[in-house]
Amino acid sequence: MRRIYILFLISSFFGFSQEIALLKYSGGGDWYANPTSLPNLIQFCNQNINTNINSKPATVSAESNELTSYPFVHMTGHGNVVFSPNEVINLRNYLLSGGFLHIDDNYGMDEYIRKEIKKLFPNQDLVEIPQNHQIFQKPYNFPDGLPKIHEHDKSRPQAFGIFIENRLVILYTFECDLGDGWEDKEVHKDPADVRLKALQMGANILNYVFNN
């Protein structure tokens, strides 16, 4: 059993609060974008899918030894991303030992993050996740796959992934703005049904992480 899974199972058994984290990275991109998104997602999950996640998400750098303390790490932004050689090794080891990285392109990150993902797994390509994958099925059903939260250029939303031994370890949500939909409703003034879709999809992601 991988170390991160062991920590999760022990803490779940004893009723301890889980923690998730926001990834701090180099390169000049705004890793700190969407400051209210993770707290709102945590609140939604704790209220609706019986999670027990610490209400305040942590912040962890890509080279930190603390990375393995978090079963789920979220990454977002609009601009440049650069992983140093040490960060590549640390992130790869984290993912191979049971960790999960969700990358949410906030429109502008795509051309940079794809190169950095290739550094992590040079022999694997991002693949589009099929609509029948369990991450779209429970606890909330998304028969058409990843929902569109904000429209910018009429492109369809896509969910890409890296799989290791049939386990999804990197989820890259593209042309979607999922994290924007998690933010306080005053930030983007999204309709209630759009915001709910975003939070439900986020709950599916955390459900997958905590149960696989």
C-alpha cells in the first residue's frame, strides 16, 4: 500500500481531518489565482459527500518534502510554469507514491504546463479522459464529461490525464475554468446552476482521489 494511501486510511479510521493543498510553482505564473476556490470546494464536499477535509487548504511548493502529506494537490494560473530538475523529481515521486495533481488551466497556462508535464513523464502523453470514466460518474453524474463553466472561445472543455498502472495521477482540466466556478459567487457572478456544476465536478475529483 502506498504511503499516501496509508496516511489517508489511518486518518479516516480515526476521524482525523484531511488536508489538501495548493501548489506553489516558479516561472512567474499566478499560482495564487482563485483564492476562494479551494475553501469553497472543501466546504461543499464536507457538507455534501461526507468528507472531513480541513477547511483551510495548505500551500506547498513543488520541491517541498511536505508534498507527500497531501493526497490531493491543486494547481492553477494564467501564465508561465517552470519546474526545476529537483521539483520534477519530487513531483514525480509524489505521484508515483500515490499522490494526485489536479491542474486547472485558467486560460493562458496551456502552452507552458504541457511542457512541464512532459518533464514529469517523458515517455507518456496526456490522453483525453473518456466520458464514461468514474470521475464523471460519482457521486454526481456528468454523462457528457467535463462541464463548461466559463466561455471564452467556443472551444469544448476537455479533461486530460496521465495514468500510472490504470490510476489517474494527473488530471488536467482545459477550456473549462473549473476553479473559477468554485470561487465566491460575487467574484464572477456565475448563475447558481453553473456554480453548482463546478462544485459537483470538483466533488467528483476529490471523491476519486479519496476512494482509489
